[in-house]
Amino acid sequence: MADLTDQDIDAALARGASARASEPRALSARYDPASGRIVVELTNGAAFAFPARQAQGLETADETQLAEVTVLGAGSGLHWEALDVDLSVPELTAGLFGTKAHMARLAGRATSPAKSAAARMNGAKGGRPRKSGTA
């Protein structure tokens, strides 16, 4: 690995300062059992909440485990030690509760009036067609 110069270090510090100024950073986080949400207070005075059970790794956690959330480092992440779960604050604020595969599973479970109507219409036609070559 190349030796770092003072210029490299100064550039890295500037990138860090820029990220701290532009990315959402957590000041605190807590589990709200009444709503089933993790509530995050940000350093800029804003706050947001997300459904705990939708976040990857928290789906089956009990309320005691969910309550043991801590803020990582400079507020860039949330951590649950007993569950070995880390979530990114910038990704959570963007509505991303896990990996692409996890998010695809969540989308597949989503219900809507249109999805319900399509399922009823499909059922009225005899249900989903069998795959060819299977009994």
C-alpha cells in the first residue's frame, strides 16, 4: 500500500466533513413498542421512523431485542448487538430496509386493492396455470 501523504489525509478529512454535512446522521434511536417502529432523531433536527419488522434482520426480533438499538460512530448506522444487525441510516431514510433480495421479498408480500382484484380474477379463471411439463 502506498504511503499516505498529508495531502491524502487532508482530502480524506474533507470528504468526511462533506459526508457529515450532506448525509443524514442519527443522533439517537429507540424502539417504540406502541407503533412497532424504530424512531430515529437526526443531527439536523429532523426525525423519521420505520417499521421494525420490515428491516432485514429484525423480522423476528422480540421487543426487548428491538429496544437494544445503538447509534454507530458518527451516526451513519444503527446496531443491534444481540442480533448482529447493522443498518445504514442514509439507506433507511431512502426507504431501503435491507439488501435488494430482502426488498424484493417485501415487495412480493405487498397487498393493494389492485393486487387483490387481480388475484380474485385469476381465481375465477381457475387459478394460476400449471407450468408445462408438470403434473
